[in-house]
Amino acid sequence: MTNQPDHVSGIIENEFLKLVKNRRSIRRFLPQSVEREKIITCIEAARLSPSAENVQPWRFMVLDDPEKIQAFSQDVFSGIYRFTRWAEKSPVIIVIFAELDWLANRVGKEIQGTQYFLLDVGIAGEHLVLQAEQLGLASCWIGWFNARKARKFLGVPRRWKAAAILALGYPQQHIKERRPKKKLEEILFFNSYNSKK
Ligand SMILES: Cc1cc2nc3c(=O)[nH]c(=O)nc-3n(C[C@H](O)[C@H](O)[C@H](O)COP(=O)(O)O)c2cc1C
């Protein structure tokens, strides 16, 4: 797996791709709060995401009170999840829940074998991440956390499944190196499996 050079033939360079290229998962933030307007703008970008059957299963619980984040982290990033403890210093923690819906989740899973709500919240979360990047914020997805404790700590109903967490803030580190990404040739197929054209 090698890094794709920035200029690959056939790619139309554009502002959106520049934003995507600049994004890195950032785990260290400045001890500076994030303006509520910026947080709300990020959630607005997520709100407008597509979703299966337009169910919009996402629910966002935003923590921006450092004491609350500390208490949440002690609870939710403990035991086998302690490797995520770095997140307790994040100025903002956003827990992305999926409100489980009978049609999209039960029927979809039985017939298609796909958990659409996970696709939906993934799309919404990445809308949020890219909007954050555009506003000068950095972020990191977190999948390694105690989902049951997160739900209980935040006092949300059982039908809300904590699917992921996003840490958000102004970056303390600027990582130039990009994590290795697969080459376009490895992941792109036109018309048939064997075809390169
Ligand atoms: C669904 C998902 C879950 C992730 N969970 C974690 C996590 O629990 N802890 C962590 O430090 N990073 C986590 N990450 C961040 C990945 O490690 C990171 O995206 C990957 O290494 C690629 O680096 P990049 O985002 O800078 O391109 C997660 C990313 C995604 C998309």
C-alpha cells in the first residue's frame, strides 16, 4: 500500500478535493473552546445527508463542557477502551446515535443484509467532519468506546444506539504525512472486475 501522489492523471483538481486531501485524523487539540455557531454549522451539514428511505436515523449529542467531557471519558473510555482516553482533552465530543427504526433496520437487515442505519450515520458523520475541516477545525472518528455506557451516561432511550463518537477542536498538531491510502487502481473498477478501462 503506497501513497498516491497528489497529481494522478485523470483527476480534476478542485477545492473540495483539496479539503479532502488536507484532512487528517487529529487527536491533540488546543485548549480552546469551539464556537457554538461552528458546532451547529457542522450539525447542519450532517442534517442534510442522504439516508436510506430518508429515515434520518442520526441523533447528535454534543458535549462542550470540559467537566462533562472529563466525566464522560472516565466512564466511556475505560477498561479495554482506555486507549481512547486521549479524547478526554477534546474541547468537543459528539456522540452520534442511530435511532433504530423498524423499517430501515429490521426489514432492511433481514432482506438485504445491510444495516442501513450504520451507512446513514457514517455519511452524516463525514459530512460533519468535512464541514469542520472547512471551518478550520480538526476531528477524529472514534469507534472504540463503551457504547452502552455512553448511552447510559447521556440518559438517552434504549432505542438510540451509540454508533460512533467524533472528537472535535482546533488542532494542536498539523500532520503533514498522510496515512497510507490504497492506490486508485486497487479500489476502482470500471465495467468489470478484470478491466482497467
Ligand atoms: C469508523 C471509524 C472509527 C475510528 N475509530 C477510531 C478510534 O477508536 N480511535 C482512534 O484513535 N482513531 C479512530 N479512527 C481514526 C482512524 O484511525 C483514521 O481515520 C485512519 O487511521 C486514517 O487516518 P486519517 O483519518 O488521518 O486519514 C476511526 C476512524 C473511523 C472512520
